[in-house]
Amino acid sequence: MYSNVHGVEINFYLNKVIVDSNFETSVMGLHAIGDGASVTRRLMQASSNGISVARHILEEYKIKVLKISPFLS
């Protein structure tokens, strides 16, 4: 006896969030990064995007960070 299994594919990459060059949305202070911004599809890209946006936020608000990680230099 055979049965057919059907599933629905949901492709979230078709939804695009409008962001500026710093990945800030039209809501001031709200940044969409990684898969949430529909611009990355790989873990490394999403991680790099998050670090880039975090650096921008730190610079924008003039927040000093202790350099305890080589990734924050």
C-alpha cells in the first residue's frame, strides 16, 4: 500500500524588508539583519551582517567596547 505525502513550501526569501545601507528599517532604531532582512541565506553571511550592523550601532551611539575579542577590533 502506498500513500502520497504533500507538503507546502514556504519561501521567506520572497518577502523583502526595505532597509537603508545600515540595514535600518523605516522604524527609527529598528535594524533588520541576517535572514530577517532577506539578504542572507547562509550562516556565515548572516553572522557577518550582524557584526557589521552591530559596529554601525556602536559608532552611531558612540558606545565604547572593551576589546576582549579579536572580532571587535
